[in-house]
Amino acid sequence: MFGFLKKTKVAKELDRLIAEIDMNMQNNYKDAARATFREFEELYTALAESGELNENQKSMYSAKLSAYREKLKAYSHKDQKPYWTSK
């Protein structure tokens, strides 16, 4: 019983981080999105290595991790050109 509750709590924390990444990306908060992604990646790695995620969870969160990694590759303010030079 306690293992089930623990996994539910773990999944909720990963889902919270995913929601935060999405919110930051929607609001164009690039630095915050990247910071939250790093937090998500670290937590996922730790949970996967410790065996706290089942195979379905590993597969689902691994796919999300890969998708965010691709989206955030060039997602930063330093790659953004000033609006006055974009003509």
C-alpha cells in the first residue's frame, strides 16, 4: 500500500514539473523553462535509477524528457534577435 502511495506522489511531482515547463514556455519565460527542465531531468534520472518508477512511467516520462530536450535545444534569450534588427 505504501509503495502505491509513494509512486503516486512521485508521479505527481514529475507532472507538476511538466506543467511548470509548459507554463513557462507558453509565457516565453525561457530561463525558467530551462531551469525547470533541468530539475525535471534530474528528478526523473534519480527516480528511474532508484527503481521508484515502473516501466510504464519510465517510458512515458522518458518520451517527455526527449521531447522537451529537443524543444529546448535552441530555446534561450541569447539566440533571440532584437526586434529592431529582425527586418
